[in-house]
Amino acid sequence: MFFYQALQRNAAILPNTIGTSFGDREHTWREVENRVAKAANGLVNIGASKNTHIAILALNSDKYFECLNTIPWAGSVMVPLNIRWSVKENLYSLNDSECSILFFDDTFIETATELMEQCNNITHLIYIGENEAPAGSLSYEELIANNEPMKAVQCDYDDLVGIFYTGGTTGFPKGVMLSHKNLWTSSICLISAMEINKEGDRYLHAAPMFHLADIGIGYGTVISGLTQVFIPAFTPEAVIDTIQAKKVNYVLLVPTMVTLMLSAKSLESADLSSLQNIVYGASPMPEGILISAMEKMPSVEFIQAYGQSELSPLITILPAEYHVLEGEKSGKLRSAGRPGYCVSVEIRDNDGNVLPPGEVGEIAAYGPNVMLGYWKNEKQTQSTIIDGWVLTGDAGYMDEDGFLFLVDRVKDMIVTGGENVFSAEVENTLSLHPKILESIIIGIPSDEWGEAVHAIIRLNDNETLTETEIIEHCKANIANYKVPRSIEFRKEPFPMTGAGKYKKNELREPFWKDKSRAIN
Amino acid sequence: MFFYQALQRNAAILPNTIGTSFGDREHTWREVENRVAKAANGLVNIGASKNTHIAILALNSDKYFECLNTIPWAGSVMVPLNIRWSVKENLYSLNDSECSILFFDDTFIETATELMEQCNNITHLIYIGENEAPAGSLSYEELIANNEPMKAVQCDYDDLVGIFYTGGTTGFPKGVMLSHKNLWTSSICLISAMEINKEGDRYLHAAPMFHLADIGIGYGTVISGLTQVFIPAFTPEAVIDTIQAKKVNYVLLVPTMVTLMLSAKSLESADLSSLQNIVYGASPMPEGILISAMEKMPSVEFIQAYGQSELSPLITILPAEYHVLEGEKSGKLRSAGRPGYCVSVEIRDNDGNVLPPGEVGEIAAYGPNVMLGYWKNEKQTQSTIIDGWVLTGDAGYMDEDGFLFLVDRVKDMIVTGGENVFSAEVENTLSLHPKILESIIIGIPSDEWGEAVHAIIRLNDNETLTETEIIEHCKANIANYKVPRSIEFRKEPFPMTGAGKYKKNELREPFWKDKSRAIN
């Protein structure tokens, strides 16, 4: 399937159904298709073609959704930019991806101008905001008004449809190249397992639309004919209000959003009766938060999706029926679920051998959703895709029932005295201490053990805690070889990536300056 | 997705769940995979490779299912043969498809021997029956016992996985070539729209397994991890008994099977509480039968699928919620439903222009499920696939809500005095007369009108009816230009294809001997 075929199908069979709903503005599917077909023609008329890469830097909106369809309709390649990144980071990905056109909205007027000045490739800025187009940019609405609808450009299912930059916890962000087939197979399997398929139901884009988590589920809901509802950006209030006002049935949230929802005052009195599912994913969900969410929103079903950009992004799904604390299907809440319908998953040791259930190794995944490769990075592609399988960089194990359990990033595992220590497990243990705000566990060089477990700890305000107290807390909860051998306290926040992950490599670096880690 | 990847996934995540159930014999998914991996090695050891075509001629069974997986596992191409065809017809398709290996069961021992004698290509017969392998054939069970499991042969998603011979209402059967991608995309969309996705649920193969209707839905249920239940051949009793004994949740039936179910005595007292859905399709379902089935099986949901081999086979789906006689979603019961998630559908006039809702034309369909082409028949391929779209040969229209209504085969439409007459409509009208058993409407040459409407009628036993009475019945129900201009009575059954369709071309032939039809 071509990306835009889902839009075409909806325009053909649900022409008068609301396709997009943003604030007070609504468009039927026929209108959305018409706008997209005109905007695409506008793109072609300013020179866009098959090899044109087109970036989007904007908050969520119906126009963002139109851009995601317009770009492939014109045969071009979409490059959604991370709205949390600095100008420098986005400049890197704009240059790297060789984008010549940039869509932007009211939030990014200054940034867009700055990017245009600093990036030689960019020939056109297109404004998708709500006012007059700023000087130096084209108006998206005029592009639509001044062009006739064009037929979608024919392409091949394996053609590149988009480049998606990954957070890059290590070094420069990488451009993940995905095809029409990649995105479609991932999305159809997501909605197939989730039963998100009643046309006329409503999906809320609450997570940022540049992110493959929202693109994956969101595109799936387009395939199955759901009305697309948008809020510019996540706030607990906006989500709760919109669910009620627009009778939303499905929403994707990342774990931190769920956490914020739970502390929102309006949640208690909210009428969430329309909401069938909250899909969560993109980063690990602490079990306590999940249980609390299940308790506070008892009428809502929870579904977990685990994936990464390199898999478009589906790897595993934990269906709603496993979100229970009792009965036959309990005990899987900490699992990331089972492989999606199009995905094969293996757990491998360092030599590439497949490990049996229960043993921890690197998660490898395979299917029609495996990316085409990294943009202009053949070396990284070759070390990531081996015989068609993606090495995910995540460590985990499968249980006897085929459920995947994540334990750590492979690079964050610590090998100490021949034993594997998963930083996530030690961090979880530390998080149980009431005085500890957050902690990071890294491996540092040790002449005796190869690597030693090192903890960096931030305490809650006005709390004190000694090294010995922390070690005793750990000894009471985990095996001795996992207990930190050294501890350092910090006041300042930990360095984070744009996607909200800890930059452990930055914290590890000073310790390893003149040495080389076995895993890197 | 490769065809066998669904089996691999089930073996990996549901190893101890029952995969196949046939009579008293059950295999877990791990066992099924193991048997398939060994049998595939057996095939390779007798010379099977990527270009080897392997036929199956057998009733339904767990071993038939294993063959469907074993053949692509070995990298070879499956050719399931029509069990209703004569030796001559199957000989044609065996020769045409250049098969060198033939799987057969107890029902086809004689036929297999005959085919082996007459077909020079065949080098090996493999017996998948329940007894000792007959002389001159290899034993499938020995193939499994004597070979180690092999890894599945790597291939490309676009590689040919099977050749499926179509009924051929006109001339020789055609070999439809389908790829791994074709079958997977059709099947995932079928189960996605039907919500057939709870692993551990059970699907019953009651329709013949050589037919793409059962292969399409059946493969979908393998993708979603359902246990596969088999009966050798359809009888109403076998279906009703098996549903009860094995707690079957889903079954695919063709309309004639539904009709037979309704007259089965055991239906009234049957406990069908496990049965969630009857999927029906493969030929038009008379509305009266459908309503009667809905009344007699009120706890069961009905879903219609319309397709053809050239689309692997999905074109449209009529979901359960439209199987109602009252309310907002009523009025669609005579529709074939809306396009599947991967399918685009257009209605076209003779010049290829797209027609608006309500107008009748030829149904064209497009998607990743479009066949690779007809085997060794480039000419027919080129006249069937135009710019990637399949011309289905079916005439129909779409309503304003995107529901497709079939009216006739294009070739069976009659153009008389500039008006289009759909033979199916006239036949439906005749079927309402209590004295008429069945009827066929064809166009015959007319100097005055180009074509004239001609009826061939079989009356119920011991009934009489005059030409005038029939014409009056028609005039009371349909427009004058649709009323037959000539009528002929027959006692003997109408000529049928192996797939149970009328051979109208054979009935038309004597009238057109020295003339040429505009549509042909």
C-alpha cells in the first residue's frame, strides 16, 4: 500500500464523514483528499519531485496531518523534525537529509527563519500556521487555493516515503529510511491486534506527530477509517477535555504523559466513557504508574506497543486482556508483549546464537517492517541489519509463553566479574527508596572486575542519605554483584536527549577517556 | 511476510497451544513447525528447489495444511488442485503449471496414479493419507521421519508462492500467480476488519482448502494464532457436530453450504454458542437465504467477503454490523460491502472512465494484493491488469456510502436496444416464481435489438408453466425491456464449472455460432 492510499480509500467510501477535527475546524475525508491533492500539485509546481526531501517542524494539527499525506502524494519524501530539538540539532538533520522545503507553523516562525538562513539546501519555507504567512515564506492555504487537484504520483511499495531521525542516545542522530511497505505493514498489524477498526470512531493525536509512535498508530487509524482529532501539544487538561468534548475513542500516550494525567485534578470528575483504549509505548512504563492508571481509569483498556524507528516501529504488543492483576492472564504486566503479526523476534547472544526462553540477550527482529537502512550511513546500516534482521540494541528475554521482557539497552549493560548487570534493574531498586529522586547506573572501568557498577544519584529536595545507607538498601533488594561499588551525588539534572532519554554515554565518557569498553 | 512466517511466529510464541486438530489427532504449533521443517527437507532431498512446482490433490486435513506450509518452506511453489475437477481438467493444470511433485490422499489414489501415467513432468507422488503409502508413491510420514528439520528457504516478499487455477467459466482454466506479499496483505486485511485475532480461538476449514476463499481467511487465522480445525469435506452434519465438539469460533462457508446448513435437522437442537462468525463469500448469497440464516442462527454474526483469485482474493468486506434488517446500518444486506483496507475500487465504463456512485460499470481493483499475473499467459495478463489495476470482469455499482453492489458478470450482461440488462436481475425475478427451480438468462443475437433476452428454465418436478405465464410474472416485477423475448424449457441440469458456476458461454454458443458478440 502506498501511504496515501488509506486517505484515498476514506475519501472514496466515507466521503462525508469527518476526516480531521482540530479545534473548531473540521474537514470531511473528501475535503481532506481535495486539499491534499491541491497542495501536492502546489509542491510539484515549486519543483518537488521524487527525490525531493521535505521537512515538517510544527505542533500537532490537521494541517500537519495533511502534510504527511501531501508529501508522498507529490511523490516526495517526508522528514518530520523533532520539535524538542535545538536549532543546532535540527540543522544537522536538515543538512544531513538534504531537505529543500520546510513546512512550519506559528510556534516555529523564528526557528524556521534561522534554519533557512543557516541551511543552504532549503529553497522554500511553507507556512501552515493560522495567520498570514510571514515574509519570506509561502502560504500553505494559498498553495491549496491556487492549484488544481493532481493525481497521486505512482510509486513502488518499496520506495522511500520518509526519513525519521532517531533520538540518538549515542552521537549524531541517524536518519531511518522507511518505505511505504514498512509503514503500512507495521500500522496494519498494530490496528489488527488492537481491534481499532470501526469507521467513524475517533483517534486523538496527543503525542507529537513527528514521532513514529504516533505516526504508526495514527496511520493505522487512517487505514481503518477513523476520524483524526488533534491537540497542538500534550497537556493533561487538553487530553481530558478533548476526550470528553469530541468523544474520543483511542489515544496514544507515552508513559510520562500517563503519569501527568494521573496527577491532573480534572481526571477525577472526567467522563471518559467514550475512551476505549489508551495505547502506551515509546519508553518503559513503570509498573506502579500503570497499575495506578488502571485503577483511576477503570473503564479504559490499556494496550502496550514496543518498537523502534528501525522497525517502523512495531516489535511487540501487549494486548488489553493481559493488563490484569489476577487470573490466568496476569503476570505479564511488566512484559512488552508478543511479536506483532508481521514480526519475528529472537533473543541472541554476543555471537549471534539464538537463546532459549528465560535467557537475556540482544533482541533481534525481522519482517516487512524492517527499515530500508540509515540515510547515507551504510556502515551503521550494515552493523544494524544482519541478514535482514535488525539488532535492536535492546536487551531482554522471552518467557515460555512468547512474551518479551525488556531489561536494558545492550550498551547500558555492565559486565562485572563475568556477570551481567542490567542498569535498569539497579535503577528500579534505587527508585524504591523514598529519599531518591532519580538515579543512573553506569559501568566504569575496574582493573579487578573489568567493569564496576557506579551510581549517580539525585536526592529529593532537603534530603540527605549516605553512601552506606544506599548500599544497604540495595543489598536488601538485589544480588551483591549488582550493588553499586561507587556512588556519586548530583544536584543538577541529568543530561537528556530530545526524546527524553538519559544520555548515559555522556556520563560514562569521563571514566573511559583513555580506555575502550567491550560493548560500545 | 513470507507465507511460513505466520507458522514460525506461532511456534515461537504459542509453542504448546494446539495448532492443528483433525479428528482425534492434534499437534501443537511447535510440533506442526517441526513436521513442516522436516517434510521440507524431505522435499529438498528429492530435488525440490525454488523453481519446483508442487501440486496438492486432497480433501481437507491437517496434512493438507502442513503441505501448504512445507512447500514454501522448501522455497518451492504450491499448486492446490480443484478436487471437483475431472482428471482431464487437472491434467491440464498439472501440465500447464509444470508440476513435478504431487501430494495426494486416500480419496485420490486412483486419480494420482492416472495423472502420474499421463503427465510426463511428474517425478514423485507423495501420499498424505492415513494408511500405508500405495506402490509407486513416497510416504509423507516417512519423509518426516527420515529427515532433520531444515531452516526455511529465504526468499523475497514478491516471489511467487503459488499458482491457483481459476474456475474458468470461459475456456481453459487460468493459473493465477500469487506472491508471499499478495497472500499476506489480503489475509491480514481480512482478519483485521473481521477482528479474528484471539490466539487460542478456533477456525474450521469446512470449505475446500484448495480454494482461495479458505486459503485467504484460513491463512489470516494462522497469522493471528488461531487453532486450525479440519473436516475432510463439507456436510452440514460434520460442520454442526465439529463446531459443538471442538468449540469452533469461526468458519468460512460458501452460500450453497449455508443453504444446506439451514435444512439440516440437527441445526435446531445444536449448541452453536462457541461460534462467533460465519464468513461467507465466493459466490453471491441470495438475500432470502441470508435472512433465513440470520433468523435460524441468531447468536452468530455474519460477515461477507467478496473477491477473486486475481486479488488474492480480497476485494470487499461487508462487516457483521451491516447484517441487520432495521436501523441506521440496514439496507446493505444485498451489498458486497466496502473495499478491504489494502484495496482501492473503481467502477469504470467501457472506455475506462471512472463512474460516479449509482452507475453500473466494470469493477476494477488495485492494491498490494494484485496478482503477479497469469502463469504463461502474458496476453491475458495484459488485458486483465491495466496500469496495475485488475479488471475483475464483474459488473456493479457503488452507493453514496462506498458500498459495492454486484449486478452481473460483465460477459453476462445483455445489451438490447441500447439498454443494459443484467442477467442476474432477471434470474432473481424468475427465482421468485414458486414453480421455477432454476433459470439462466443469456443474450442471443437479434437483428432488431442487437441482442435479445433469452431464458432457459427448469421447472420443479411435476409442474407446468406456459411461456405467457412466465412473461406475465416478469412484467409484474421488472421493466419491459428486461423481460425475456424467448423462453426454452429444460429437464437436464445446467452445465456447471468445477467451482459451481453456470457455464453460460456453453449455453450461449449455439446461438452465436457464426456471429460475434460485442462483449466476449
